[in-house]
Amino acid sequence: MAKVLMKGNEALAEAAIQAGCRHYFGYPITPQNEVTAYMAKRMPEVGGVFLQAESEVSAINMVYGAGGAGARVLITSSSPGISLMQEGISYIAGAEVPCVIANIMRGGPGLGGIQPSQSDYFQATKGGGHGDYKLIVLAPSTIQEMAELVQQAFHIADKYRNPVMILGDGMLGQMMEPVDFDILKKEENKIEEKPWATTGKGTRNKRNIINSLELDPQILEKHNIEIFKKYQKAAKEEVRYEMTNCEEAEIILVAYGTIARVAKNAIEIAKRENIKVGLIRPISLWPFPEEPFKKTKDHVKAYLTIEMSMGQMIEDVKIAVNGQKEVYFYGRVGGMVPEPMAILEEIKKIRGKK
Amino acid sequence: MDFKRLTVVLGHYGTGKTEIAINYARYIKTCGYDVDIVDLDIVNPYFRPREVRKELLDGWGIKVIGVDEKYMNADMPALSRDIYSVIQDGEKYAVFDVGGDDAGAIAFGQYHNILADKDVDVFFVINVNRPFTKDAESAIKYMTLVENAARIKVTHLVNNTHLSYETMADDVIKGLEVTEDVSRKTGIPIKMTAAKRDVAEKLKNMGYDVFPIDLYMKTPWNKI
């Protein structure tokens, strides 16, 4: 199969199916409904389960069950729906169950609107639910990358027995681009044995139990420490980022997802005016890539973080830069998208500063 | 190309119905007729004609009939009451941009009674680069689904096979072969083969009218 034209939401769904996902639970919400619609059509074709739950709370607990039984399972929603799922996500992380969750973000807070946004960065990367846990968070910027990262997400989820989140804005879900499924890495789609899964006692000596309850404080502390050892490993092995024109850049933009594409436009316009601007695009939002900042903070004048939020990722940028250079922010919210010319204006303002 | 007073544009998601509808309305306008675009898309939250209503009105004098602007982003499947006046007005031309798939076409179905005695062309737009309409069989299956939901029969096929900004002349040619196959199997004639303007200029001797398209539905990084 050569390139096909797909909506981001459709590519997300198809990539999951090709990664061996045969269980999808969801509840409709704009702007991610095409995932649900696609799964309703495709899952019966591949002998999988599509189930529209009565609510997001219910859907995430179905994911908990299916993941616990060893299935590759996907759930998708948009901002308010993801908020509803937080209790279940915390349970899933606590019980060490792999699953893939996609948040196709819209504007908030509250019901907000249906236009694109990136204002769930904190919720995704800082633990949206209770307790000490992390999600590994991947942020695609193109539809092709959406397909790639969804497949990697299933692999990573199994590897760490932990939920992985795909974080995209509504635009990424709704826009259409060519995508080639043939070039994706197939080894990630191999599902390894899951001896911990609740698939019946069989010949095992002991029953497998999936649970997040632990009443003995010593054991619960040990459990937390064990989980964090996984996160330390993930922090080393799962860092992903892209650097563009950073070597000689005077100012480096930091942006993820579709906004990185707007930032690239701004870089091109700046080049015409002989202003050297680079881009750091974090692909894994947790673990947040610190390496590209180490590589650039000696020669750069300042960093400019661009987001469709009031300033969330900027906190991780500041941690990575560690006070050694100025970090500025430009953002639009509520469904408004930063424009290249506005970014250029911000760049000029920073250049004018001492 | 000849056209009727009312044109209905149907098809699978991503076939380019909206771009066809807008550009076809521009064509009718250029021929000297007063024309509206009816935005019947109740399934897509973004990339709809209502988003370029100002551009079309100021630049072309084409009005977009859709929900009131203040409800433009309401997550509700609302349709404008003005749609009835467009259909009943014997003078006014209109192009209907119907939402994708059978889900989107259902909204249009409610007008089938008052359309029965009107002068209507119904286009089914084909893009064989879309996975669910990649060959004649699947395209015909989709067309039947959409026809049933819209409660109207397709009168013409339109080949609009594309890969967004990566479209090449070969895509259009490949699409036309499938569209011809659909035409042979259903007896429905081909109205035109469409392509974005730079590709359309390269297409010669296609045997059908080549309809050049200027793109309106753009992502923020494609606007400059």
C-alpha cells in the first residue's frame, strides 16, 4: 500500500489496529470522534472489540480490565473526557497495566470549546490523577508521526507495564495528510508474552492479581520505589526530540506538536531577515528532553517557548535551561493558533533586549 | 461546463467536497449568476466553508449559508433555516456542501421532498487515495450508503483524487481510471476531473473537463 490520505484521528486508529490493538473503548467527544467512528467500522473487520461505554469513567475502567488481561488496548478522548478518566488512569498506573491513551486536546478550562489547544500539558506530564506516577507522553507533529508514535506507544506501554499517552491538539486530529503505513517499524507490533496478565490460572502455581490496593505501608512504599525505578529507566531510554537549525541559532524556539510546524514557518521568515533562529521540538514530553538544551545553552541568546496554552511546557524548559539563559513565552489559547508573524515579532523583541 | 440551479456535493470524508463546492460556486459566479454555498456539514468541527465566509463574501460575493456565526463552533448539529429559502427561490443558484459519509449526508436527507421537483445536479466526489474508497467496488458501496442517507440519487461523478499538498498528476490519472470504472458499472456520467491549480495545469487530454481548484481549507502553517 502506498501513501493514503487520512485524518489524524483515522491514522491514530489504523496505526493502533496495525500494532495489534484489538480492544477499543471510548465515549464520543469532539474533536476526536473520527477515532471512535473508525474503530466502530474497523474493529469488527479484524475480529476486535469496539465498545462505546456509557461514560469516560466506565470506558477507562474497561481499559483497566482489558489491559490487565494482557490485551493491547486503546482509549481516546479530548480534554474534558480525559479529566473524567484520571481516577482510572491512576489505578492503571498503580496496578502496572499497559495501555495507550490519546488526548486530542481542545480549549478549556471546563467545557471550554471545540477548537485546538495544548493546555493539558500539565495534566499529561505532571500526573493528572492522584498518587506518585508518570505517564510516558508522546507528541506527534504530523499525521505520519502520529502513526509511528502510536505504534511505539503500544511497545513502550508493554515494555514498562505503564500507560502511555499520545498528546495531540484538535488540529492534528482533524487535518488530513498523506501517510504511509508500509514504512513503519514492524518489530514494535510484535506482542511479547505477558506472564503477569490475568488470563486464568492455567499451570501457574499462583493466581495473577491485578490490583492497586496495598494496605501495608512498607509494601506500598516498596511498590512506589519499584515503579519509580521503571521511570528512571524510561527517562534514559524513551527521550525523543528533533532539533532544527540550532547550531548557529541566536534564538531557539521550543514548541511541540502542530505548533512546531508554525514555528518552522517563523524560522523561515526570520531567515529572510537574516535572523538565525532554531527549533527544539520535544517529541517525548515526559521524559522531557534536556539534552538539546545542554547542547545549545552556551551559544544561544535566549529560548522562546511557543504553546497553545497560557504557559505550561515553559516550566520544563526552565528546568532544563536551569537559569543559565533567559526563557521567554508566547502563547495563544481558546482555540486561537499562534501565527508565524506574531512569533517573529516576539523574536525581534527578544533580540532588542540586553 | 453547464450547471443547474442547485448542485449537491456528496462524498467520503477527505474527498475534497468542500474545496469542490467552493470552487464550483466561484465558477457559477464567474458565469454571471448569483450563487450561495450551503454549509450542511454537521460532522466536521473544523475546516468547513463557514470558516472562510468573509473571504468568499468580500472576494467573490458568494454568501455562505450556515448556522449563525456566533454558534459556528457550537458542538451541535444545527442547520440554518435559510436553507429552505435557497431551495424555494427560483432565481438563486446554490451549491450544497454536505458533510462526509452517510453520517453527514443524513442531515441533507430531510430536504428530499422539496427537492424532488427541482433542477438538481448531485455530484459524488471520488478520491481513490482515501483508504475506504480505493477502488471502484468500495467507491460504489460508499456511494450507495451516502445516496440512501441523503435520500437522493447521484447524477454525476467527480474525480478529485489527491494527496493534499503532495498531489501529483499521476494521482489524478489513477483516480480517473477508477472513476471511469465506477461510471461503467453504474451508468453514471463523469462531470469533471478536478485538481489543485498547479496540477490541473499539467493535465492535458483527459477526455473530461479539468477543473482547477484553489485551496481554501488550510492549516495555519500553510497560510503563508
